[in-house]
Amino acid sequence: MNIENTKAQMRKGVLEFCILSILSDGDAYPTEIIERMKMARLVVVEGTLYPLLTRLKNMDLLSYRWEESTSGPPRKYYRLTETGTAFLRELEATWDQLVASVEQVTHKSHPTALDAAVPFNPQPAPAPEPGQQPNNHTSTNDNTETL
Amino acid sequence: MNIENTKAQMRKGVLEFCILSILSDGDAYPTEIIERMKMARLVVVEGTLYPLLTRLKNMDLLSYRWEESTSGPPRKYYRLTETGTAFLRELEATWDQLVASVEQVTHKSHPTALDAAVPFNPQPAPAPEPGQQPNNHTSTNDNTETL
DNA sequence: ATAGGTACTATGCAACACATAGTACTAAAG
DNA sequence: CTTTAGTACTATGTGTTGCATAGTACCTAT
């Protein structure tokens, strides 16, 4: 019911893909990554990004170096490793597959094989046999299944 | 590093959208939903689907009724409520936005405004000022930040 | 010295996909 | 009749990650 929660759930696993992709363009430090993603209307907060970068680094997908800044404290520039580059390709394939699957499920894009194979009746036309259980009442919020 | 785990994370929040969408086509019982999604290469397991259906029902997005089966035990047919239909529209918008955002981040689809606004240098060209900290060594797995 | 801005670290929580174990119902087989 | 197999659903615990929150550290300006 909470669309914001669902939005957060949908982002799980996706941010990793986005970060690796950004870094495939070249080194960056966290604030740049945040800005880059905000541009694409993917707002990431620090509590998410820093632990995520650390995890990716611990998995050898990223490396980093410290660099002095002329306008504040030093910055931690991250860079994609070769392992990270390879993993990014896998992520891309995984994401593309997911998008295709969701597209297929939600937009009925392939009515041919899908309709033919699915044992699916849009409306169960036959009423239940009279005199048998369960009693066919549509329970909206009624959890007492009469069975 | 584990692509299977990332795949599972990516699915979070998405399955809800798929299920509501399937039910927008008409009533269905769990096995039908599983089959429908398997057709789209979205393999969902019972331990995921049943609790999810229950959650959606508890949120008034679904209703259900029992129906006798001629080939086994009775089945629980789920149906989208009006609330569910409205929420499905929100989910669709949310998903589309996410896809668009990821597309933008990962494929650099908008080089104009994106490149102009992002304080992002692909390669920090200037070497760090000599004689200053931190010592600029690229730490691959070296966690001892000399700072 | 203090304040403000920037950058990073640490920690706990909620939610959900998944794995696993179990119960219940029906039809077929012995 | 009982047992077996297949189908359908329920219950519960775990691991992972986005998010919220609190805190530390560094640099510059006042």
C-alpha cells in the first residue's frame, strides 16, 4: 500500500548496477556518484551509498585512492577493477532480462505462446458445484475460509 | 559478487507489480500465477508467492474465494480489488520511472544536460599536489588509508 | 579559536525473496 | 478399506540491502 516502500524494494540490487556503470565511465568520488544518479532521478542517500561502495570494494569489484581536494576534505576516488567490469556485464544482462520479463508479464506482449500454454482462465466461468464446499463467497477481508 | 543474489535483490518489489498485473487480467489461483510468470522467465517459488499474496490481501489489494477443483484439492482464487487496481497504476508508473532512470544512468542516453551539469571528471587529470596527504597510491585491497 | 561546509564511517531496522518443513485435500492404486 | 501420489496451501526462519540516524574527520572562512 505504501508506494514509497515498494520503490525502495525495487531499487534493491539495482543501485549496484548503476554505480558500477557510472564508474565504467571513469573514476569518481561518492558525491559525484550521488549527483550523477540524482540527475537520473535516482536519489541515493549516504547511508546507502557508502556501505554499498565498501561492499563492492570488499568484493574486489572496486578499488580506490585518496585524493586531496582544493575545496574541502580529501576525497575517496573509486575505480572499477577488471573483476568489476566483468561483473558489470553480468549485471547488465541480468537487468535486461528482468526488464524483458516484467514487460512480458505486465503488458501481455506475446499473446501467442503465452495464451496457448498457460492453464489460465481469465474468469472461472463455471460456478462451483452446488452443495459442495467451500462455500463460494468472495471474501474481501474475511479471513475465515469456510473449508 | 554473487550474481544470483543480486538477481534476487533486483526482484524485490517487482514481483508485487507482476502479480497485480496478472490479476488485472482476471482471477487466478497461485499455481496459475506461478505458471504465468514462469512463462516470462520469472521463476517464483511458493515460499515467496504465498506470503506475498497474503500480504497483498491484508493490504486490501486482493480478495479471494475458495473454489472446488475437479482434479485435486480446492483452490484459492485471487482477484484484484479496486484499491489494488489503483495501486497497480502507481506501481506501473514507479517501475517505468525506475527503468528510465537506470537506462539513463547506465547507457548515458542524455549526454547533453547530464554532461553539462555533473561536476564529474572522467579521469582526475591533475596529479595531487606533491608533498601533501593523502599519499596517492591506488589501493586495490589495501585498506590502510594513509590519511 | 569557532563555525560552517564537505566527506566519510558506523550501526540498527524494516522488508522481502528464498529455503525449508509441514498440513490438507483429492484421486488413484493396492 | 488403506496407502500412495499429486496438488494446494500454511508457517517460519534466514540473509541481504536500502534507509534512517548518529557520529567523526578534514578543510576553509570568520
